[in-house]
Amino acid sequence: MEECRQLTMFGEEIPREPPEVQRDRDGKFLPGSSGNPSGRRKPTWEEREALEEIKKLAPGVAGRMTKLLDNEKTPANVKVRIMEIILERTYGKPEAAIKLKAEMESGESSRARLEAIAARIRLEVDGNGS
């Protein structure tokens, strides 16, 4: 089996063997086995420690964001971004909705439109070339 390598947050390489994937007769994963055996790993103690230090900064950051929102000299785009961040962290990011409108055309009308476009292009090319 191939050796897996991963890097810590500090760029140190950690060699490890990928876990064995085990399934039952129906193809379902057995307890303790995963379809993503090389997935997210547990953070190293250095990473956990760094994250704890970053979390200690959060109250001060929140206070500074509040001061920026209250300051009339803060540009409007900065205030809007701060409000977006607060709302996203509080309520989550909104779902993106995409609406598509498709129109089906017969092959004949599509061909006619393409021929008309090609004719216009030929006219432009011929008109500019003379």
C-alpha cells in the first residue's frame, strides 16, 4: 500500500499509512471504516495551541468591529462588509439560488439564426476588407 504524506500547519511532513477500508457483504462500510480514510485528520498540538491563541483575539476583534461601525468616518463599504461578516457568523451564509430559463427551438430556426449571424460576419469582414 502507498505511503500517505500530509503537512501540519507549520509545514512539517507527517508520513502515515492510509487505514484499511472494510465493507460487509452488502458493500456497506463496517464500523470504524470510512469511505474517506485519508480525510480530515486530528490537528496536531501545535495547531490546537495556535487556534486557541487566535480564539483569544476574538473579543478584541468584535470590539474593534463595533467601534468601526459606530465611527461616522468609517467608509460605507467597510461598514457593509463588517455587517456581512457578523450576519454570516450569526445566521450562516445565505443559500445561492440560480434560475435558468431554457428555450427549445426547432433545428430549422436555430440553423436559420446561425446562418444569419454568419452572413452578418461575412458582410463585416468583406466590407472592412475592401
